[in-house]
Amino acid sequence: MTTTININAYSDALVVLGTAGVVVPIVRRWGINPVLGYLGAGAILGPLGLGSLVQNLPFLYWFTVTDAQNVEGIANPASCSCYS
């Protein structure tokens, strides 16, 4: 039995997690709320920001989210069971 690995989903999830690890220390040092840092990073690195340039600049694939469906589960707070 062989399984296929969805590299696109893992790449996008790693971008989200890596951004969290970089953005939080930077915005805390600046005295800004981390939520605002996440929003700004999402606007820049999301599929409508730099993610839309992946066709012209392929190296951006590894630094941006190209498909929001791949990270919907970790990006949507309503899907978190921590509010129940």
C-alpha cells in the first residue's frame, strides 16, 4: 500500500508555523500585539499577497501560502476545539 504526500499542504502549513515563530518575537520587541503581526504577515504572505506572484517568481512558493484551503484548519479559530 502506497500513500501519496501532499507537498503543497505541508509547504503551506510550514509557512504558517514558521511565520508564527518569526513574527511573534519581532512584534513583541516592537511592543505590538502579536495578533496584528499575524494579520500583517497573512496579508503579505497570503495567496492574495506575495502568493499571487508565484507564477512569475517560483522561488516564492516556499515562502508564501499559495492555497488557503490547505491551511484552513489551522487558520480558522472556529475550527479550534479550545472554545468549547
